Amino acid sequence: MADIDLSTFVLALLAGSIRVGTPFLFVSLGECLTEKSGRINLGLEGILVAGAMSGYAVACMSGSAWLGVGAAAGVGLLLGLLHGVACSLPRVNDIAFGIALILLGTGLAFFLGKAFIQPQAPMLPSLALGAWSTAERVRSALNINVLFFVGVALAFVLHWGLRSTRWGLMLRLVGDHAESAQALGYRPLRVRIVATAIGGALAGIGGAYLSLYYPGSWNEGLSSGQGLMAVALVIFARWRPLACLWASLLFGAAGAIGPALQAVGISSGYYLFAAAPYALTLVVMYATCRRGRTLGGAPGELSLTR
Amino acid sequence: MNASRTLRRLAGALLPGLPTLLAVLSSCVLFVLFLAVQGKPAWQALQLVGEGAFGSWFALENTLQRSAPLMLTALCVALPARAGLIIIGGEGALVLGGLAAAVTPLALPHLAPWLMLGCMGIAAMLTGALWIGLSGWMRQRRGVNETISSLLLSYIALALFRQLVEGPLRDPASLNKPSTRPLDDAYLIGTISDSFEVHWGLVAGVIACVLAYVLVRHSVKGFALAVVGGNVRAALMIGLPVDRLILLSCLLGGAAAGLAGMFEVTAVQGSANAALIAGYGTSGILVAFAARHHPLAIIACAVLLGGLEASGGLLQRRLGLPDATTLILEGLLFTNLLLWEALGGRLAAWRLKLAQPPVTLEKGALQHG
Amino acid sequence: MSNVDRRNFIKLASIIGLGAALPLSRAWSADAPLVVGFIYVGARDDFGYNQAHAQAAAIIKTLPNVKVIEEENVPETVAVQKTMEAMIRQDGATLLFPTSFGYFDPHVVKVAKKYPDVRFAHCGGLWQKDRDPMNAGSFFGYIDEAQYLNGVVAGHMSQSKKLGFIAAKPVPQVLRNLNAFAMGARSVDPGIVTTVIFTGDWSLPVKEAEAANSLIDQGCDVLTCHVDGPKVIVETAEKRGAMTCGYHASQAALAPKGYLTGAEWNWETPYRAHVAAIQSGAPMINFLRGGLKEGFVKTSPYGPAVNAPAKQQADAIKAQMLAGSFVIFKGPLKDNKGSVVIADGVAQTQTDIALESMNYLVEGVIGQI
């Protein structure tokens, strides 16, 4: 085994958790918003991929990565809107529609993205927080993408907003008890549609991060279930935006730890490492749920928890 | 008048199928529009889909072969759905079931083929049942949401499968394609006949769906499941063993998925390896929801999906369209199928209207109070 | 709920399909060109494995009286069997190139037995004389020769004396490349170490990017890989200022500064051989292998960063390989745990069967399998 420089390892792990965790952050924040309003959107996987492809394509064609992010958000918004409107119709099961949306989103992304597998798009900028260091690895570890900071800010905004603003209260009420919301004059369906659309936009941005920064390339294997994982992540974080932030970093670390360990010579059971976040979520769910109370903190109107 | 009454009766009978028909039509229209807008030969594409799915005996075989595993994995969703659960972890049950079937001959002494296949089937079904049953058990014991837990268990199952196939259960001779030890030729399942080149998994799928139908629609247990699925409180009130019924539905669903895995291993692959992870579980979810969890409709929907998959090759080779075209068509079809469900509520009203004979007032009838 | 409408649709579709199926007869006319089918397991333009095949297929397209049909993203399940049959029955293909390793057993074998008049040239080197049908064959290239040269150049250019290798799975073909790379580097300086990271599957972009970053964090300044699509690794390395050696196809366009050289396939050679054989009526070539000398593999042109001593040594060794006088795997050779894997005086030439079941990491490689 090579000299295990502990500080390097920890630093690499931290950098890795931020790198791998940023898409989780965006998608989970979006899903958090959606689920807080009482709807579940499993189609995020498809929206993520569609956002990744459209972001990459627009960035290629326009030469600007940020325009790509905007396009990805737009595509995510549209698909989220589709999901929101469809699930507002009577008798449409939101879990089933979400899965159908995965198929549609992925199909569209792969179809239209064939032309963009080869070209290289401009990448999103990152902040060189480690410029003070002379060690290349420290500098690159602290080379954090701008979107990560946007995501962190978003988590705080959502946290504050859900707690202290009128729209936050309205959203929570619609998600917990639609009848009361209606009695107060709010329109639950409309609120949910908007929340789902915004959730989709955020997921699209998460996808754009994958293709425009890390791994920074468009191909058909880009997503490995991150969209679906984000749904589990939101439950793991009990629908709290700040907890989503920590959970994203945790899941990011779980994704980064396998290669990091192998780089220092520990390489066995890497499949099991990959499954660690799922097992962890399951264990936490099992340990914290109680029969009858289901998941504490769950929005009352969420079809998952009824 | 007799003609108008039969017409109304006919319309009333066909009405339940209206959302499906509209969905198919609208997805075809959207598909054609999508391709036409890009300057691709849209109309030919649609024709090729029909041709590739059902246009020749070979196409039919192709379609049926691909739909065989989907019937079983759809049952994995439909049976628990009867009891009110939404399970989406069929993929995990399938691969673990396939693995169990592949390693059973290693654990048992040499047996007659029929016997060994039976044991493999039982092993596969038990493993699948246990895996999905775990989701159901966690739900009943602790209220853990079964959709999420079955999804997580599916991911864990895939990781476990890969670890085992490339590690302890690996056949040392399977050098560049890690697999379990290949099955003896005697234990492989062949095609139904030389002129019908589809393996017996299709028959198993159809039989399983028919059995499920009988269970669900015509048995007391099935009715009990429906009560549990419809209103748990009512079920509890009348004293039904809710926990056990829910667990039963999960066990049966998991067994179906495990059986699908066994057929994949014995009839297609010959051993358990990474090629077993082919998305059959996910497709099964779609088939189940499209069929509204009705076991007989699952057969039709599975064939439909198999047909779409089968036609993909023609689209690639004849028109140079990318393989993702099939994905788009499937996505359009299933989103439309689910969307037109919204009509369902109106259907009941329309049906009533059609069933009533038209009121013909005689002249002056109203004036008589 | 009635299923009548779904069945109606199927009937309607088959009528449309049958009608459209009629013009197919033109594929069977007497003076039809040779129809060659290519089947890819992934996307054609992945800057990697499949692209190498597609590039060679594009050359075959230009040959006179040859028609090429292609299908991509065909998984290693019953789908590839049906794809091959569809190419034969619907398009009249008589020479097929299933390009993914996992297609051979059981899929190519099954279909080859069913169509004895069609030739199946599989890429991967698995065909065995007394076991597999005579109309099937396999071809493969000794790309480890090019990886050895990669290692030589990397060994010269590395400042930190640490190299990184990102591999998919620890299977013999991958290990052979890894060991050749490490040995090439150590022939320049025995103190050079190569760290290997296994991602677990042939195409996992996020894991590959993470692996690249981890290796660079640990001080490796030259990376190479054996995954299906090296694009992500090459781009990640370029962003961090590390050098890369390419694999499968040339990724020089992706890394204008850091690309040293690369190990590329030259599938044009075996493809032309097979096409020529069938066009001239010669028997099926069952076993086709070659390295640099036979033109099955090639090296990328040197990048701008490569210095003169590196070019000199690499060219010298390449000349020896072209003359057939260079042996990579010869004794005494130890693995990274200290045991002897090739005894002193033993030389395993490229065709040696022992190399096909390689299961060790040579001295100087950090990692375990």
C-alpha cells in the first residue's frame, strides 16, 4: 500500500463529496419542494438526464455554459410542469406517471443528444478557493464549482422560506392538509403544479452540472440513478432543506469513497461500497419509522405516506 | 328502435377501452409529429413499428420473446397493488431469483432435469418472494414506505448480485465475462417448438397471469386482498388478517419476479451474469400500470411493449433513426395511457347515459302532468 | 373492463404491418450486394470501444458491392439474438459482426447453429474448434503491445514516477493491458509504480471521473484506462493538468496538451479479411488474431508533450514488435505480492494460451483483485 497520507485522503474525500454531491443537492432540494406541496415526482431521473443533455447542447451551440444551465432549467421546468399538470388530473397515479416520465425524458435526451456525444462544451466556472496553497492537490480539492455555492444558498433560502414566509406556509399547508388550504382560499392544485415545475427546474440544473462540470461530458451513461436516489435522499432528510444539504454531501462522500480508497490501495468489494448509501437510507428509515406514525415530518397529503 | 339500442349497447361495452384507444391514437400522432418536425420520415417510422412488432411470423416471435419476462415482472407490481401497495423493486427480485436458480445445481446432487428445474424454480421464487416480502414486512412492522424501500432494496440486490457473481460464486473458467458456472445442457429450457421460436417462459408468464386473474377476481383470498387494498380500516373491522394478506401479496409478487429471473437464466443466458440486469423489472412497472393492474390486461400490455422493443431494430436499420426512438415511443405511449385515465370518471357517467333508453315523449304527454 | 380494444389494435397493426412487409422481397434478388451487419453494445460515437468498431465499419461501407447495416445499444440478452436474426431474415445479411465480448456465449453460438449459411465474426477471441459451429469465428487484437508502448512513453514523461490506470473489471483482457502498461513503464525506470482503480463496470462516467481525480490527488501524473468510453477520464485529466495515454480510439482531440500517445484498435484489418473471404468464396476464417505487426492494432501519433528520448525508445521497441521479435511477458516475472508468475527462461509469446487466463498484477502495480 502506498503511503496513506491521511490529510490528503480526507481532503480528497471532502472534495469528492462536494463534487459528487452537488447534483444530489439540486435534485433533492427540488424534490423537497415538490413533496412538501404534497406531490411526489419520480420522473426526476428523466428530468435530470434531459437537463444534462439540453444544457450540454445549448452550451455547445452558444458557447456559454451558463446559457446551458438556463436551458436545462427551462427544460426541467417544462417537464416538471407536465408532471404537475398530469398528476392534477383525476385518477392519474403520480408514481406511475413519474416512471413513464423517466422513459420519455430519457428517450428525448438520448435521441436529441446523439449529435452532442462527440463535441466538447464550455465548462462551468469554479471558484479557486485553494489558490493560497502551493500543493496542486489542495488547490484542486478546493476548486469548488459555483453551482455548489448556489445550491447551498438555495438550501438556506428554502429553509428560511418554508418557515418564515407566506408562500412557505401556504406550501406546507397545501402539502399537509389540502382542505384547510382550500378553506383559506388557496388553490392546492395550482400550488402543487408550480412546486412540481420548480422542482423540475432544479433537477434540470442538477443535470446540467453533471454534463457541464463533473464529469463534464455528455453520454448515455451519465446518470446512474441519481434522480431516483434523490427521492430517497429527501425522505432520509425528512423533508428539511438543510438536512438535504448534509445528506447530499454524505451521499456524495459515499460515492467518492470507493475510488478514493482504491487510490490508496484498498480495493475489495467496491460494489458493496456503491450500495452503501442505499443500505444506509434503508436502515435509517427502518430505525426511525413507527407504525401508524409512518415518517415523522412527512407532508400529510403525500401519497407515499398515506 | 333496435338498431339504436344495439348501437348504444355496443358503445357502452366498448367504452372502457376508450381511454386506451385514445391514448394509442394520441401517442401515434405525437410520435409522428415529433419525427416530422425534425424532417425524419415519420409515417414510414410508424409503419415500420407495426411491421417490426407484428408484421411477420418472425416479428411476432421477436415480440413474444421480449414480452415473456415482462408478464411476470408486471405481476410483481400488480399483485401487491391489489392490496394497496406500490412496489417497484422487481428488478432486484429478478436478478436474485436468477442467481438462486443458477447456483441451485451446485448445491444439489445430480437430478433428473424436470426435478432439477423444479428445484431451481422453487429456489428462484423463494428468493424473489423473500426480497419483496422484506419490503412488505417493513411496511407492516414499522410503516416504512414500500415504494422507497423496494427501490432501495432493488439497488442493494443489484450490488449484492454483482459482488457475488464476480466474487465467491464466480466460475473460474468465465474469464472475461464473470458468470456463475454454466448450467448443464440438460437443465436449459428450450423453445416451444422449432416453428415457434419462443422459450417456455412465455407460457409460464401467461399461465401466471391467468392464475393471478383467477386468484384476484374469483377467489376469497383475492377478494380479501381487494378489501385490504381498498379500505384498510374496513378490512380490519371485519377481522381480516391485514398484515398476513399484505405479506402474501408481496410474497406472490416477488415469486413471480424471481421466476422471471429463473427463465432468463435457463432459457436465455445459461448462467447468471451481469447481462441479467436488463431493465425487465422497470418495464414491468410500466406494463402493470398501463394494464391498471388487471392480470389479463397485463398479457396484452406486455405484448405491446415487447412489440415496440422488437420494432426498434427496423427503425435503426431502415431509417437510420437512433435506438432512443423506441424509448420515446414507449414514453409517449405510457404517459398518454396514464393521462387518458383521467377520463375514467366521466366514463361511468357516459355509460349510464348510454344504458338508459332514450326518452321519447309523445305529443302532449307533458301536459298531462 | 374489457380487453377488446387492445386486441383490436393489435389486429389492426398487424394488417398494416403485413401490408408494408410486401416490398421486402427485393432484398432477396439474385444480384444483391453483400449485406454486412454490425451490432454495437453501446453508442457508436463514444470516443472508445464502439467508436473504434464504427470507424472501421465506415471504411467497409466504402467497399464496392457492400451494404452495411448497423444497430447500436443492443444489450447482451435475447435482444441480440433477435437482432441478428432480424438482420438475416429481414435484411438478408450474410456476414455479421457482433462486436461486444458478451455476445458470443450463448447468443452468437445459438444463432450461428440455426443459420449455417451465415457467417458470424465475433470480436473477442472465444471461438473454440471442437465446441463452436464452423460458421462462427472470432478475431481479436493484441492491444497490450500498444499499451506496453504507452507505458514506455508514460515512463519517460512522468515526473512523479507514479502512473494511474482506471480499469472496469479485473478480467484477463484488462489485466493483460494493465500489466503491459506497468511493465512498459518499468522498463524505463523500475521504480515507477502504477496504481489501479476498478470502477466495476464498463461505462460509469461519474465513477471514472472520481477515479481520475483520486489518482491525480495521490500524485499520478499520467493516466490511462481500460473502460468503454475514455472520454471522461481524458477530459478530467486534461483539466487537472495530468497527461494521458489513450485507449480504443484516439482521444487526442480531447486533450491537446496532455495526450501522449494511445493504444488504438485497427479493426479495418480483420473486417477486410472477412469481407474478402466471403466475397471470394473462401471458407470462414475461424480464428484471427494479430498485434501491431499484423495491423490489428496501432498507436496514436505522439502528442506535443512527448520528448525525444521517449520517442526514440518507443520507436525502437515498436520496430522490434513489428519484426516479431519482442516478447512482453517473459520470465522471471513476479506479481505484486512477491510470487513468481513466469519462471526464468520462460517466454510467453502473444499467442500463448496462458495469457488468456491472466489473474495477477505484476510487480509495481498497486492494487488487488
